[in-house]
Amino acid sequence: MYGSLGMLPKADIGVLTQLRRKDYSLATGSNLFSTPQQLAKLSVGPGKLLVGSRHFHTRRSLSSQTRAKHGHAVVTDELSAMTGNTSDTKNLRILELDPGLQPYKDHFEYRMKRFSEQKMLIDQYEGSLEEFAKGYLKFGFNREEGGIVYCEWAPAAEEAQLIGDFNGWDGWNHKMEKNQFGVWSIKIPDVNGNSVIPHNSRVKFRFKHSNGVWVDRLPAWIKYATVDSSRFAAPYDGVYWDPPPSERYEFNYPRPSKPEAPRIYEAHVGMSSSEPLVNSYREFADNVLPRILANNYNTIQLMAIMEHSYYGSFGYHVTNFFAVSSRSGTPEDLKYLIDKAHSLGLRVLMDVVHSHASNNITDGLNGFDVGQPTQDSYFHTGERGYHTLWDSRLFNYSNWEVLRFLLSNLRWWLDEFKFDGFRFDGITSMLYHHHGINMAFTGEYNEYFCESTDVDAVVYMMLANSLIHSLLPDATVIAEDVSGMPGLGRTVDEGGMGFDFRLAMAIPDKWIDYLKNKNDDEWLMNDITRTLTNRRYTEKCVAYAESHDQSIVGDKTIAFLLMDNEMYFGMSCLKEASPTIDRGIALHKMIHFITMALGGEGYLNFMGNEFGHPEWIDFPRAGNDWSYDKCRRQWELVDTEHLRYKFMNNFDKAMNLLDEKFSFLTSTKQIVSNTDEEGKVIVFERGDLVFVFNFHPDNTYDGYKVGCDLPGKYRVALDSDAWEFGGHGRVGHDVDHFTSPEGIPGVPETNFNNRPNSFKVLSPPRTCVVYYRVEEDILDETVDDASHVEDGDLDDDMKIYEATPVIESKAQSSEIPEEEENEEDERLI
């Protein structure tokens, strides 16, 4: 880890080696500049703010000084007067935290001014940001006294009707009226006190556009959508969802408190069954949640919740933003899942996709785009509105109604379903006009703060995070960004974008590179630790060795990269493990654990990888004959007692429990004291724990000296070589390791590896062992103590065993004071 922010301006992101489906696109269009000189070139300069069309529910009309320009409403001198106090854009703390950002002060002040002006407009014309985000109470279907009111923003429509089961799909008696802001509405009175539109009945929005053609579309704000699964490629139908009280799920449990460090279990409900089918929310709640809890995770991240007509998109091509994916059940079923998670003390995050939308015209939001100008659409027009790699549509984040739609979408999931936060997908695509396509980010600050920055999207993310943390102060919000944008993880009032965490996306790429392209003796300890610690320490990261991305079709899980076909016949405990299996299980544990311990302030694991799930993920598609075989989780592998999958699962439990007890993920004390390239050993401290990783394929080191901060007695807290983790039991857990002072106190250059104390350990090959300091009064333990480990030169004291056989755990017993033998193996204290 870097010692000061002065060393951080050039984060070593490196050349992007692969273009992920969700991270990049190509778009052109207007640029937003970072200096006053460049801003002067824009048709709309500083002090003027672009906003979209207003909706009829605003509290006041915009004044006559507001005029239409370039497809937006441009607030002129009146807005400048409103925002005369710009003190909130001066002295931004983010510039104090990182002096390297000072050359880009104009950029930060400009986007902060844009944010402040946009928020002020929302406050003035909608009441507040929180009220603005209640759009779902105005748009879509809502019960009002005496009937149902349906409203839809569709400025391009010339005529509109509401159709559905309730009127035999004939809308001539249910024509809608359009107001000056392009909002269509209709009220359908109750008959004899009963709703004309029954609960769970199908509905659609029918409208005529300028060429005279009538089209049927799913309502943009629809809260449930279904498809006839018996018909191939059948279109989706909107569903009016208003269950009677007897069928409506009521939450029984409060949200769990926010953990200091999230240990996240990323899950896809649909593929969570061991059977080749789409699993349900209730099955997941009853059968998978207990597994997550047992493995000591504290947070779940649910993928593919928003409705998406194409299952194989992994949920990232959203068609209906307010609708729960009907493949796995109803909105009430999802509420059951979340409530049960809360009852177990598990927080639930939602993978939210606001970076783009499916280009599906029949089922999705794109169906409202019939060639109108961008101010009348959810999306940009032309190339700027289309993502060539994702084949999807890109939002116009400067449009008033788009802001209402997206911000309301966030509030909907928080308020209605009690989610505890979000993981924002595809942030890189939002941040830049080039969307990251063909970009080799090097960490130079001018790559982030230039004409390529999409300030409209930046302001939207600032608004989104302000809203989320206003509604739910304990929310956890994570950004998926591969570029390394500085300030992403700082609060909005400091000049940042307001995310709580960012995903450490360079880490899994590094492991894939090593596993595919390097022999074990080519692994570089400095390179590994640099990748794991190369982050802005003032912005928290969630580290992960592999997520869903690393095992989608065409790639493999880490376990399968390590052991490949031998996983089909070599995982039985009834026979001796082959060298491939032994190596694979050992490195699987080490890779995931060092990623957790050194890579960030949170940790993420994708469903099944905790026990080394084999193969890859492949959703049903024409190319695999619509098979679900690779779109499920084979829980029976870890549940079968005589298979070795249980060892990796046990270790996953243990490393999560280690953080539960010692809270090392929250510690800012992170010191790498030794990267031994020849010996393939990494030693570091996180909190007051000492971690020793021996990546050497053959060498055991007896009497290996490791540096530490605090003097005293250390014992094993976690040992990957323990029998219960599929190891060989070579490290003694009843051994006390006493420290020796090193050099002059307070003078690091005289210390051992810049650490004031040291102790000696046994380090077998391909193992990781964690030591904790015993908290008790210890008599003076000095080098003069005859029972103490002798101090001396490392080369003299360390013995190296090549191709070491199993070593008894009392190998160092002669070097320690005699202790009463502990009959219980304390693998995790």
C-alpha cells in the first residue's frame, strides 16, 4: 500500500486486456469540458443548466425566463441569481485529500456547481430530491379515490389508449389525454366499488406516432411483467399488480445494522438451484440463504432482479426497470426473500443497471423511442444513444424526466422491497463519452478530467448517491468501475460521487493472467502485492478473486482453471489426491484468502465459488440447445461428505469468521513487510494479525523469521494446511511464538524488514497461516530467555526442505516454553 496520497496520482491500472460486456461502448456527441476556456466553447456555458421537460405535477411552473434551447429547458439569468452563493463549490475537501487533483480544480468546481444547480431546481419545482424520487406514485398505475389513474410520459405519441384484459384489448373506450409536457393520463372509475382492472391482469400502452402507425408497448413504470412460457419468443405483457391485503406480503423484520466491512455473497436467484431450471425467490430464501449464513457472510448481492426479457443477458439488458423478474416469482415472493435475509442478519444489495437499457422494442423502454428528438426520449439520439458493444440504448442523464425515472427507480427498490443498497453496474460506460472502449487507462489524471468526461452522468450519480444516503443513511452503494476514476468513493459534499465502495476490478484479471500464462515458479510476489494494494486508500474497495464475470461462457472458474478435467474424477477423499488436485485446492484457498486479506476493505465471492464450483456458466441459448446444465449450482458436490469440495468450503467459512472475530478488513493498518521472490513468500500485517503466504511449490521453511509490530506471544489463528481444509496438518496450533526485538525502537532502518519485532515460524509450501497476538500479561520475554527462539541471521536459522513430506506439527516445540498440551486443534480462534 502507498504511504501517502502524494504517491497515488498514477494508479497502476494497466492496459485493459479484455473488453467486458458491461464496461465499454462507443459513442460520440457533445463534450463537457474541464476548464473555463474550454467551457466558453459550449453553446451553453457556465451558469446555465440543461434540464429536460417538466411534468404536470410540479409545484410551480418555470418562469417565463426559461426558454427552450437545444432540446432542453435552459435556465438563464434567473438560475444564476438563484445560485449566486457558490461557497459549496470552493475549498472542496477532495482537493485537500489528494493535492495531485489541484490542477483539475476547475473541473471539480464545475461539476459541483452543476450538481448544486440541478438539485436546487429539483428542490424548487418538485419540493425536494426525495419528493422528486416518488415518481412511481404519479406515473404508471396508482389507486386514487374512486378509481385507477394511469399516466405515461410519451411526448412523441399523437394518440394513446390503455388496453388489456379488462377491455378485451380494445382501447377505443379508454382513450388517454395528453398535457403540455407530453404526459398522457386516464382515470378509470371503479364500478360498484370494485376496480375495473383486476389485480394480476394484463395491460399495455397503445399509441400512434407521427407516421400514423399504432404500436403496443409495456408501460414504462410497470411493476410486474410476465410472458407466456409455452410460446417460443412470446412478447411480455405488463401486469397490473395490486394484491388484496390477504395476499400482500408484510415485512416482519427490521434491516440489519450496517457492517463495518461487507463480506458479500454475489448470487443469481435463477441459477441457484441444483436442478436444471430457473429457481424461485422462495426456494432461494429457504435453501440458499442458510448456506450463505453458515459461511459467515453478512451481505448478499442479488443479480438479475430487474425484469429482462433475455435470460442469457445475466440480467444486464433490463427491459422493465420497476418490475421484479417474473421468472423467479412475484413481487411478494421477492419481499419474502429479503425479509427472511433480514431475519438472519443478512443485508441485501441489488445489482442495479442504470448505465444502459435493452434495445428490445417490443418489451422494453426502447419501445417508446420512435425517432423523436432526445428531449422527448429517455435516450440520446444517434450514435451517442447506442452502445455498439452491448447492443443497447444509452440514457440522456440531462433530461428531467429521465432523472425522475431513474431516481424514482432507486427509491422504489429501497422503499417497496427494503433493499439495503446497490451495486451500480457499468459505471465506466457512464463516466466517459468514449465509454472506455479501446482505452488503456494508465492512471494519469488527465484521462479522468477532460473533454471525455460525461458530466451529465457524473451529476446523475451524485444525485443518486445523495438520494440513497438521505433515504437510508446506512445504505451500502458500490460502483463497478474499471477505469480507476479518482473521487468515485468520496462523499458528494467533499466533491466526490458518493459511492461507499468501488470494486477492485484489476485483481481478478491478475489471477486469470497468472493461472493461464505463468508457471508456478514465474509468480512474482511483488507483482501480486502491488496489484492487491494498488488502490486509493481514502476510497474503500471491495476485493474479489472471481465474480460472475470470470466464469461466463468461454472462461472458467478459478477452481476449474487450476484442476480442469481432474475435477470430474479426482475429488474423492477415498483415494489419495493427485498432484494437480493437491495443488489446485491449496492455491484456491491461498488466492481467495490473500485477495480478501490484502485487496480491500470488503470482500466478494460469487455463488458456488466458495467451494470451488467446477466448469463455467452458460445460460440457455440456441448455441447449447437451450440447456440449463451449466446454468445451475451443483450443491450436491459440497454436501457429499467424501468429496474434497468441502475443504474449500470449510476454509471459506473460516476466513470469513476470522474477519468476524478480528475485524481485519476494517483496519487501516496494512503493511507488507516481506516479498521474498526467491522463496516465494509474502508476509504482511492487517490490523494486529500477521499473515504468512508461502507460494513456493516445494520448499518448506523451518524457522522462517517474520516481522511484526507488537511484541509478545503469537499463536495460529488460521491455517490453510489444517486437515479440515484439505491440508496436511504440518503446522502446530498449540505452539507459542515469542517475539524478539529488532534494532533500535523507532528507527525502522535498523529493524527487521522495517518491523520492530520478529518471531519464527514453520512455513510449508503452498500454505497460508495467520498469527494473532495473545492478549494476556506476559512476563519479560527477551532473547536471554533460554526457552525462547534464538535470534540470529535468517540464513543461519532458516532450514529449507525441498519436496517436503508431511511434517509433524511439533517441529518447533523445542524452541518454545513448555505449555500444557491443548487437545483441541484451534484452527480458528
